[in-house]
Amino acid sequence: MFQGRMKMMAESNSLSPRDVFALFQQAVLKKDGNALAELYAEDGIHEFPFRSGSPKTIGQNAIRMMFSGLAKAPIRYYQFQDVVIHDSVNPEVLIVEYKIDAEFLTSGHRFKPAYVAIMRIHEGKIAHFRDYEDIVGKERAFSGKESL
């Protein structure tokens, strides 16, 4: 039901960038990789500028593959926190700061990775998502050296 509702909403060209980010949040919390991929345009781009090599995934099908293991990942996402949305002078661009309250299911270790996302939404779909994540904080969390 959730995925069908998201697909119907994402197919609407009337979705604002804020609407798309709200759907992105819902899909992340549900760990629904297919729903996430449906938010992207056929030629959409998702990139991680702070990761080694600045990986970039191009195309909805490739993005679907990128998110395909999300449901099985040993992480529970509880909620987005400290969300700050910055509108841009370009109505297609949204800049969002946020943290995600999460837990490693294997250890019970809680952590809150921080992100800044620059999203360009065209006709209700993500055309380009630049995913700036706190690499150092995530490495500490994965090593168990950082807790809430």
C-alpha cells in the first residue's frame, strides 16, 4: 500500500521539492529501496561527493540497484531529526540538512549520521541528488566509538 501510494504521488508532476523530500524521508524510514528509486527521473543522478572517488549513480534502474539491499541492511532508522530545509532561488532546487536517528541491529549501537542534501526536482522527480554525508561520523559509528 505504501509503495503504491508513493508511486502514484511521485508520478504527479505537481509535487514540489518539499513534497518529494517528504516522500524520500518516508521511504528511507521504511527501508523501501523501490519506493526510493521511484522518486527519481529515468535519467536521475544520485552522487556522494564526500565518498572516496565521488561515486555517481546514473539512471533510475541503476539507482534502484544501489538501494536494492536497503531492506536487508542491519540498520533500523527511527526518525529524521534536526531537519532544516533551505529553499533556493531556483524553484527546482532544495537544500536540506538533517540527521537520522538509527541503530545497528547486530550490536544495538545507536548513532545519528548527519547529511546535507542538494536536490534538484524536475516535474515531480529527483533529477539530481547530491548526498553529502558525515563520513568521519559514520566511520566512528561503524567502529562503535560513537554513541548518542
